[in-house]
Amino acid sequence: MSEQMHVTRSNMPGKRSLGRLLGFTLVEVMVALAVVAVALPALLIALSQQIDGLRYLEDRTHAQWIAANRLAELRLVLAAKGGVQTRLVSGSEELAGRNWYWWSEGKETPVPGFFHYEIMVSDQEDGRDAPVHTLDGYFAQAPADNAP
């Protein structure tokens, strides 16, 4: 015996419900497009700001590494020569495929034998006035042995 599908008035969708199941109205499509038109530029602006922030953090990290390397060099000079440089010294290094410029200057503190070093790093050759990173370090010079 073959099964026949019986459609009764209670389970038969009405014209209005049938049209509703087939798709969206023009108003619904226009509202959806308006929401996308407002949200997409905001999303692109937020993404652009995130990329700029990432680039800034990367530059700052590289500048910190350059300054830490320079401070380590100064410590080695102090250990090898027993004295520190108190004049302005500048130089450049290449890191991550870019040139970085640094300036370091030592000054004697009010405490005898202690020196303050300021190391500034920039990605611009004339960037001493606006460095990407500045590192301060302090050194103690060993007292000279005057004993016979």
C-alpha cells in the first residue's frame, strides 16, 4: 500500500507564512546593508590602530635592546679599564634590518665614585631630541688602591 501525504488545513502553511520562509524582504536586506556599511569602516579603523600599536611596541622593544646592549658595553669598559667615560658618545647599530642611533652620556653624581649614564635610542639619525627609548644606568667606580 502506498503512503500518501495528507495535507490538512491545520498543517498547511498560509500564503503569508510561506513567503516568509522563502527569503528576506527588501527592508530587511537594506537594514542589514546599512549595519554592515556602518560596522565595516569602524572595524577597519580598529584593525589599523592595532597594527600601528604593534609596530610601535616592536620599535620600542628593539630600542630597549639597543640601550641594554650599550649599557652592557659600558659595564665591560668599566671592568676592563677601571674608568668610565663622562663625555657624550654616539653611534649606530643595525638590528632587525634597520639602523638604530644611540647617544650615551655619563655624569658624575653627588656621591663620589658613582656615575649616572643616560642612553637614548632613536630610529632617526637626528632623533636625539625625541628618542624612541631612554635608559638610565648607574655605575660605581672602584676606589683606587693607594696603599703601598
